[in-house]
Amino acid sequence: MDAEENKTEYFKDFLEEEGNEKLKIRIENALQAFASGNDYMFLRCLRVVAVDARTDVAFNNATCKVETMGIETKESKYMAPIGCFFLTGYKILQDFLADRASTPRVPADKFQRRALQRLLQFLSSSDHSVLAERGEEGCEATVARRYAEHLLMPLVDEKTYMIDSYPGIQYVKCCDVDHSYSGKCGDTSFGLEDGWHGNVDLLIMNNTDVELPVSFGQSSEDDVSVSESGDKVLDNEYSQMVVKTFVFSYLQGRQNSGKMQNNLIPSIGIKNEKLIVFMYDCENDVLLGSHLLDLFDEGDIDVRIVIFLWFILNYKLFCTGLIDDYKFDNYQADFHTLLDEDCLQRYRNGVTMPCHSKTSHKRCFDPNKSDVPPVLEKRVKISNLPEILQWDIFDDRC
């Protein structure tokens, strides 16, 4: 078998396997949702109206009031389908499923090809029930380890993770099966010493490079479910995630200046089998947020959410940045406006990792608060939808 055949053997077998027919349909349905924005598969523009980013304050004590653009006027222009921001990843999946020839169309780039294989292998797995297991009460490290080992790491290639280490941390097994772990405990702090700074629950690492912050919430009997409340997430957690997203975007911008295709940097939050994502472009000052999304659909892991998470975890491979519509003043988050020029330059040039301050280290999640900014429910239709996202269903459903 030559090298080229070896590259496509797994993908050919996947397409020919009769048992994968339902999965292929679910992936195609996910792509349709990413093209249309249906089923909450969109990102919304957010605006900051109050921050304390000019003072020495830890993430868990930071003030960051955020509003969703277009809520009062019901303007759909402030939302765009997920596919608009991940055109590379979207097209890889679209081409792979559309081509049923003897030689499947797979990415020439080996990193993209490995990522695609990781996704298909994960989705082909029949049991993801370990993700729904409840860990010991208050053990955030155990929750982080479970999701890292059984959801995040399987969707990325040759990466590791670091869990926040803090006084009194206690680990238990993440599941009932003995297995090796690809992560470690360490210092996950980053930020500006005289501004926003602190620790994050988990960092996705590529060798020594930090790629993505992940925040976890521990379950509580008092938590309000999405189905009961319409769309609830802890207000304190929501605010803290936005703060960390801002700061991490500046860290990436400083550490990888000139190396990235764009400046749209994500962060992930997971709580009670639900996912929320924020993305910030520190150059264009645009903040995006997802709906609060269920990882499971009627007991099965939701293929749409897994693929969205796959896009996010591999954003350096798949993210194509902001759509052109969003590179104008009326879509900006106003974070730049709320800071004076001197403070803005300190964030651009002074964010470090690790970052230590006199501010005491505290845990980030408060399970006793609830409420979230409202979500714009209207389906989206923007003026310049990229051509590869022009599904037949788009005009019918928006």
C-alpha cells in the first residue's frame, strides 16, 4: 500500500460501512444547521457596557456587564450561522460527505486530516455515557478531568491539557475504567498584573503552547435546567467567561503575532452537560457568544454540538475569522472604547502567562446564582452568506 492509499484507507472504510449511514445523515443535518443558523447553531454579537478592567482584580471578582445586540429591535443582523466563522472545517466535512468516489476527498494538510479522523472516530463510538456521570460534590478537578479525557482530547490530535492546581485540590478517578491520562496539574494563571488576571479550570496545550481555556461548573441540586427556564446559565459564570475570553485573546495576540490566520479566539464553558462558547477578536473588538447548548439529545450525544466543539478545539485549523459584515463599528463590543489608550496598550503588550498578583486565588464558579442575558430567538439571515453555505433550506427556514 503506497502512502497516498494509506492516507485515505480509514476514510474510505468509513464511507463504505453500512453502519455509518445514519451517522452520515446526522453530520449532513448538522452542516445544514451550521449554514442556516437553525436549532440555535449561530453566534451572536455582544456588547460590553461596564468593566473594571483598569484595576487589579481577579477573574472571579471582575465586573463585566454584557448585553446582547439587537434584542430590543429584534435585528437578526447581529447573529450569523456558525458555519460563517469556520468555513475551512465546514468545507472539509461537506467535501468528504459529498464525494462517494473510490478515493474519498480528504484534506491534503496532515493536521486537518488527522483532526477529521479524530472526529469520525469519536462520533462512531457508541457509548459516551461517562460524560453524564456525576462526580463527587465540589470536585471541579474531577469534572474537568472527565470531560478532558472523554470529550475534549478525543477531538484533537497530539495535544495535552493542564488542570488548575490549587490548595486542597483532590482527585478521584474520572470514570470506572482504569486508563492513562494525557494531562497534568499546574499553574493555569494568565492576565495583566494590574488588570484582569487569574486562573482557569483547564487549558488545552499544544506542546508548550497554550491554545484554549476551558471553564467547568460543578452540578448543584439548586441549578435551574434549560428546559425549565428557557435558557439559564449562571450570571457570575457568564461574566467571568467573557472576562477570561477577552484576556486570553490578548495573550494569543501577543504570543502568536503574525502566526495566526485571524484574531478570533475562543473559550469554552461546560456545566451540567451543557456547552457555551465565546469568541473575541482583539483587533476588531468584536465579541461573539453562542446559545447555551445541550451536549445530549434524548440520551445520545448531539452530533451538531460535537462538531461545533470540534471546530472550536481546532480553531487554528478551521476558523476563518469574522465575516466582513462584522468588521464595522456598529458590531464592536466597545471594550476598546471603555478603556483609555494607555490601558488598552497594556492589555495588548502586557498580558502574560503565568500571572501572579496579590489578589487571592478563589474558585471561579458560584452555584448559587442564576440569570442570563436574553437570547435573540429570530432565525438569522445575513447579506453576504458565503457561497458554500448556500443550502437549499436556507431561504425556506429564515
